[in-house]
Amino acid sequence: MFRSFHFNGSRILKTGLAIFLTASICLWFGWPPVFAVITAIVTIEPTVSDSIKKGLVRFPASAIGSAFAVLFITLFGNSPITYTLAAVATILVCYKLKLHAGLLVATLTAVAMVEVIHDHFLVSFFIRLGTTTIGLVVSTAVNMLIFPPDYRRDILKSIRSISERAGTMLEHTFHTVLFEGDADLREGRELVKQLTTEIQKTENLIHYQRDEFSLYSKVRKREAELLMAERQLLFLHNLEFHLDALLRIPLHNLKWSQAERNIIMQAVAELADDLQNSVAYDHETHQRQLKIITDFFWEDSKGITTSDAVHPTLFPPEFRILYELITIYDLVDNFFDPNSVKAAQKSEA
């Protein structure tokens, strides 16, 4: 919640400042500020790179909209057909020129200009280009200089949050599978979907951060952190995949005794604790627990007959549950592997 508020709050502040500066500059020139303000509002993007890229598209798109507004008001005056033709022609031309990012602003500019142009059509056209330029330049400068986008802290917090949630889900999922049998697993699947959504949001943050590398050398020097974050997010995504696979195993009646289920649940609890308390992760303890589960897996797999192994879907549910658990253990070990940081740092050297 706090992370979302912080992101939106800084963007609101930057938008407000961009509007104020844009309107002030336009009024100083004696130009109507409304078009510049519209441009400034839509140009505040999550990254400075996006602001620049989309600004370069919105300027020619706005010029096209202004040109059509001047053309059709000259031909038909202030009439319904003028609004219609200005909007439709702007949309068609912007679409054909693939100026999709500027289509909305250009169309709004075209129809709004019909209302305010009464004479001096050519002068009005150039004034509109000037106000658009002011909106683009001011909003991009504000985005770059005021609270410059830096998502590293949000990325790290998000990964920790996803890791903690994954630990809780892991324990919940295995408890359901081991002790509730054919219980309704819809809640577990819904939790997996929520985890997937959080991972996708974090992937977007990483994408935003990469966009800033070309503009901020200070951020670019910290690329090792971003590589590590991408690596950890990939492991969390794989973990989510295996949790979902676990929930899709047809359980029926598991043959394990209560004692055997407790052994598995103990291993799961240790694994969940690793994910929820990453600072306390101990590789040696993790490996000892993994050996217990691996030995149990091979011992349990001896009971699989040839007919059972004809197709993976015919494997007993016990075999598949243990396989998923061992795979998750391996993923968690890689998630906390300290060598991955060194590898990321070497890749930049």
C-alpha cells in the first residue's frame, strides 16, 4: 500500500508542478495555456525515457491535429462538420503514420481548437505548436529533475514481499495437499494468481528502471543489483509455476502415514521460514533438509511399477508431490545463492 501511494503521490506532485509552470510560461507569452497543460499532463510518464519517446511522437501528432483544425474551420467555419472532420482526419492520419502515443492528445487538440480559433488562422496554428512544445519540455524537465524515477528500492521491497508471501502460500498449499486431501483448492489457486500479479508488477518496475539507464549514469552503475533482482524474480516465477502444478495433482487417497506426512510438512515449514526470513537463511541447514526429502523421494519411488511410469500423468501423487518439493528446494537455494551477486558484478567488469 505504501509503495503504491509513494509512486502515485510523487507523480501527482510532478504533474501539478508541470501544470503550474506550463500555464505560467504560456500566460507570460500571452498564449492560451489549455493545450500546453493537456500536453504536460499526459507527458508525465513513469520514466523520463518514456516521456521523451512519447513526447517526440506527440509533437508531430499535435501539429497534425492543429493543421486539420485550421483547415476545416477555414472551409466550414465553427460547425458540427468541422468538429467531425477535424477529429476523424486527425485519427486517420495519426493511425497511418503510427503515431499511436499521440493520437488522443492530437484529437483533443483538433476539436478544442475549433472552439477558440476565430481569425488569424496561421498565427493560431504556430501558437498551438509553441504551447505544445512548452508542455512537452516543461513536463519532461520536471520528470527528470523532480523526484527522478528510481525504482530500485521498490523493486527490492517488492521481491522481499513476494518471497514472504510465497513462503506463506507454500506452507498453506502443502498443508492442504497433505492433510485435507480432496479439499477445495480454489483458494490456493487464487493465491497463486495473486502472486503472479505481484511478480508482473515487479517485472514492470524492472523494465522502468532499465529505461533509465541511458539517462542516469548513477543508476547505470548499479546494474548488478538489477541483474540480481531479475534473477531472483525469475526463481520466484518458477516457484509460482511449481506451486500451481502442485495444486493440479489429483490427490485421491495418499498412502503416506501420519508420521511421513509430518516429515514432509517439517521440511516445508523450514522452506517457508527461509522465504519469510531471508536474513536467517543457512545453506548447510537447507542442504541437510533437502537430503532428507531426497532420500525419502528415492525410497518412495521404489514402489512405482512399470505400468505406473508409462506416462508422467500416471505417476502416483506421492511421487509428484515429492518431486515438486525437491524442485522448489533447489529453486530456493538458488534464490539465496550469494555467488549470484558476484556473478552479476563480474558481468559488468
